[in-house]
Amino acid sequence: MDRHNPIVTLTTDFGTREGYVGAMKGMMLGINPNLTLVDITHEVQVFDVMAAAFVMQQSLQYFHPGTVHLIVVDPGVGSERRAVALRHNDHYFVGPDNGLFALLLETETPDQMVELKVDKDQSLSSTFHGRDLFAPAAARLASGVPLEDLGSPASHLEPLHWALPIDDEEGIRGWVVYVDHFGNCITNISRTLFARRSVGREVTGYAGSGIIRNVHQTYSDVPVGEALMLFGSTDLLEVAVNQGSAATLLHIQRGTPINIVFGSSVA
């Protein structure tokens, strides 16, 4: 962990209209005013742990080892779900154990994990563990407190798994796993899987109310307002509309199936 430039990232479903994020930051800066706090997003769909894991997966690789990631999407706040801090692949994570970390890290057994303890002199709201429990733990961890000092040893995360696409010689059936701010509908079909199955063949995609032919390189390959399929920055197949929202135009949401059908070989 970089003691000279400690970084804490924040990912929540709190939004920015209220002062919840500010309260968490104030709590952390009160522990260590030298922390660098980086907002990943606070606009995760409320209670959507899968969306939070997906968004965080796209950012994780760009932070150096030792970064602490505070992720609070917590539909079970105040319940018996565990509060954890953990280390995996030289990154640290703090938040509720509700399946999000198992999704994000694609493992149920991180390198090291503790269940957070609550100090007897620590005031703990039953509805705002982000401020009262997770933020202090993240700040202390980023400030050099050893992980094992934050709680009691734990080994297994609450399991949650991504749905995998189904493929054969005739096509691929996948699902939309995330809809971004622009209405682009990102599926769970990877470029690698698609390339292996589709090489040299005609391709038709069926998603929502749309029938889309071929895969393009960029949005502007089709006229404004027209739907297309392409591989975006995540290297996952997207359904999009040039300068428009595929989610709105084609009535697609997270969980909507997408069926890719392969035709005859292209001459």
C-alpha cells in the first residue's frame, strides 16, 4: 500500500442530491486529511449490487496496487449481513458482504478478509453504515492500519455469480448486464466468444424490439437514430443507437435476452 499517496475510491447508490457522500468523505478526512478520495460513481441504480460490480470492474485495473475501494450498495443495511474488509490481488475492499465482492472479484475466497468489528465507543447508525462503519474502516486501512486489526478473520464471501452466455454452432444467447447513461445496452457476450463462433458468417441480433444485422466498429458507422451492434470499451457486445438510446428505442433493460443467430458464410 502506498503510504505517501493513499487513495480511496468510492462507489455507491447514494446519488449526489443529499449529503450522504459528503458525510462519508468528511468522516474519512477527519481520520486522515491526506487521503485522496476518487469518486467512481454514486449513480448506481438503487440496491443494484450487480450494476455496482460491473461498473467497478471497468475501473479497477486503472488503480495502482494498494488502493482501497469503498463500495456501499447495501440493501441489507441494519440486517445480519456481514460488514467486511478484504485484500485480493493487492487491492483492498470495504463494504457489505452481499454478493457484490464475489461478483467483482469472481471468487468467493479472497486472499485475506476480516469481518469488521464495531468499537464499543463507536456510534453506529442502523441505517448509515457507509458513514459510521465502512468509511472509518477504509480510511484506517488506507492510512496504514493492518487489515487484521480491523476485525476477526473470515474466509468466504457471500456467493453471487454472473449469468454466462449459451452458445452453439447456430448462435449465442446472452443477456444485457448493464445499461449505461447513454442507453447503450451492454451484454455478457465477449469479443472472444463472438469471434470464435461467428468467423466468416452473417450475423443477426434480436434484442427487445430490435432486429440488427452485422456488427460495426463504431457508432457513426450507421445513420443517426439507427440501431447497431458493436464491441465497446469493455470488449463486450453492445446494442446501441447512433446518437440515441437503444434502451428506449428498443425497449431493453438489464436482464433482457439477446439472441445472436449465425447465417451462411460470407463470400
